Amino acid sequence: MAERVALTGVRLIDGSGRDPVDDAVLVMEGPTIVAAGAAIEVRLDPDATVVDASGATVMPGIIDAHCHLGGNSHPDEDSWVLQPDRYQAIASVAQARALLRHGVTSVRDISVNGTHLRQAIADGLIEGPRIVPCWRGLSRRGGHGDANGVPVELVRTSHPWGIVADGADEVRRATREVIRNGSRCIKVWASGGGLSENDPEDAQHFSLEELRVIVEEANYVHLPVAAHCECRSAARSAVEAGVWSIEHGEDLDEETVELMAAKHISLNPTLVLLTKWAALSKDYGGHYGKPYIPGGGPVPEDREEMLALLHDRLSSNLLAARDAGVRIGVGSDSFSTELTPYGEQTLEEVRALVAAGMTEMEALVAATRSGAEILRIDEATGTLEAGKSADILVLDGDPLDDISVISPESMLLVVKEGVVVRNSLFEAAGSAWGRAEVGEATAAL
Ligand SMILES: [Zn+2]
């Protein structure tokens, strides 16, 4: 029988949105939580390994509902295609490990590597989060997943996360190909994303008819569709077509928000990514075209003023969706180690939701229960309750008081499916629990 391990004296934030419980106990056995609640309600097994974690907070592992384990180092689309695929596959292992070491225990990945990483993690060969793989996402010719500066033949074979298709017949076939490669969710770029001149964010890239075909094919095999929508019309068409989640969605009109709430369509706002991207635009000394400010109007010449305007627009859009009852997730959109560091950017996104006006509890629910629902893994994880996977974080401090506690420096313990990933808590308490598995994984981030 697996060892029973109990954390006592902790503040329990169970991920459901319920009020925290002080002086709580969490008991794990092997990969599973067997009890979580007020100390008075949990009977402690005399054989259990008990560690007093007074002053710390326990919460579910964080869920990143949007990232790309493509193995790319640089934020340059041509290099993604030209770099050897095998190098990228190897680099993606490091990206997966970095996510997990930052307390990200589940992710939805859009890349060619995800289905294989998922298997290697399940086989116990490498360390990484639970992966819901999308494989490649559908892009139109010349769109966000078609690197315009390299020969099209190379894009076909070596794009780390895009598959090109145009028209109803091709998108049907491409969706089936994505499914054949082990995808558990279909990703589509319904609008541009600002990678090239051909790819502006304010342009819709797939017609309502094409989006309907993709949703129809996904629905045949009971899979959800995640649609990248940076402009209003793309979001509106995606919502009408019946997608499961809107990615980015920084320019939603009132009717679209209402439809999203009515149809239970989720939003992954990716605030950190959108802000970084605008800050890097050519007009402000960077590399990537003009900054995209949803809602239009004049763009301030001063960089800080431009970023302040963007922050206002992103925040009001997000809060309107929240107020309408749209489920919100946490998506880092990490896609290159240099620009969007894996794990770090996920934690930054949790903090950004609070900076945009959500409450600390709302941000934590977005990062846990809502993320699990968006990934359709909520039967296994996302909340701390008996029977769920032992995916837990123990934090030095209380993120409800101060969201900056959601940081690597505050993580005393990270456990995924009962296996210790980081552990300073038990070692400090003189317990050997988890030490055998810790090994290299306890190295500094
Ligand atoms: Zn993305």
C-alpha cells in the first residue's frame, strides 16, 4: 500500500471558489487525495507521515489552458520551420519540465510534440505536466500558422504548430488529420495574430462556413474546438459556429459575450502575451509590426501611454466577460523559451488577471477548477477533494492576501499525481517523504 502523507495546519484553498479553510488537513495516498478539509473533520491515520505546514497555503496545481511545447527558442516564425524538428522535440522536453517545476501540473498544448510528450510522461521517462494535446492547429494559407518567409513545402512538413487548409473540404480533411495524430482538442486560427504583414490581428481568417465544418468534425468525435480570435468578427463567427473556447478574445462585443455565456464558451485572455507582443512592435523599437489595440482609435506615440491604453482595453473586455458569467481560464501562450518563459509566464498570467481587476479568488479559480473544465479533465484534477489526483502546491504565504505569492520563490512543495516535483517543506520538517523521487528535480529553477 502506498504511504499516506498528511499536511496539517494549512490554509486550504480547494480551487472550487469556496471560502478558504484554516487549520486544514490534506491527506494523500499514492497518486490520489484521500481527504481535504477542516482538521476536526479529517481522521488522521496513525501510520501516516504527518508534516506540520502551519502558516502555509495548499491549493491545486495550476492549469495552463494555452501553451505551445514546440521546442522553439526564438519568437521568429521562419526559424521555427528551419530549425531541425528533432532539436525542437528535444527542447520541448525541457519546456514541459520547466512548466511542471513552476507548479503547472496540467496544460493544453498546441504543437506537434504534445502527443509524444504526453506518452513519454505517462511512461515515466520524463518529467512534465499532464498534457491535453491539440497537435497542430488549423491556419489558412498565409495565416498565423503558415510561415510566409520560407518555402511552403517546408511549412507543410516542419511547422511546429500549424497545418494549412483552405475551404470546407480542406479544413474537413485537416481536422481529421489532426484527430488522427492524437489530438484531444482542435485548435484553429480564426483571425490573424500579428506574426507577419499577412497576419494582422484585426483580420478574420476563416469563414463561418469553414468554422462550422471544423466544429462539426470535432463534434463527431466528441472533441472541443479552441479558436484564436483577436478581432470581433472572428470571435462572433467562432461563437456562432459553436466552438468550446475563445483564445485571446480581446475584442468581444456585447452580443458575443452574451452568446458565450449562454453557450458556455470559455475565454483564455492571455493578457501577458498580448501586452508583451504590443510592447515589441516595430513602432516602439521592436520587431513586430504595429501594436494592436483592440477597439481601434488613435495609438499613443509614447510607449508607456500605449501600454496603459492597451491595459485598459484588455481589462474592460475581460471584466465584461467575467460579469456576464463567461468561464475564464489561464493561458500563458508560451511559445518560445526566450520571449515567453515556460512556467514563469503562466504564473505571471495568474497575477495579471488580478492586475486587470479580477479578485484573487477569481484568478485562482481560473487557474485551477476552470482550467480543468476547459481542458475537460475536471473529473481528475482542478480541485482538492477526496478522489481527485494529488496535484498540489504548498505556498509560503496566502495568495488571497497577496497574489504575488503565486511565484516560484514561494513554492515550498509541488506534487503531481502524488509524485514530488519540488520539496523544501518536507526536508525542512526532517521527513524523508518524496526524497527518493526528488533527485535532480529539486535543483533550483
Ligand atoms: Zn497560442
